[in-house]
Amino acid sequence: IDPGMDVLLTFLTCGLWIFYWDYKIGQRIARMQAEAGLPVADNAILYIILNLLGVGFINSLIEQSHLNDIWSRS
């Protein structure tokens, strides 16, 4: 994950990159949950829907919650 490149690509694609990025991070978190022995919640499609509805900031809250669970498990 390269945050600088993600921001640049978001600007260059007029915001479309964030849809792809949220989808991929949702899949990555699901893989990490499986590796940590946690129940897998693949929210990739949910993230896209939230972006389409204009409330994509909620994605960060959900992602952080899942990452905290993974961190506390390991």
C-alpha cells in the first residue's frame, strides 16, 4: 500500500480510484481475518455501495474496526 500513489491516482482518475482501492482493501482485510482465525467479513461490495451513496468515510471506520480486531487477535 502506497498512500501517496493512491492519493495521486484518486486525483488523476477524478475519484474513481477510491472505488477500486476500497474494493481491494476489503478483500485484503478478509484475507487477514482468515489468517488470524477470525470470522471473515468481506465488505468489499459494501464499501463500493457506501462510496456510491456518498458516505465513503464510513468505510474507514469499518476497516479500522476490523483491523483492530485482527491486531488484538495476533
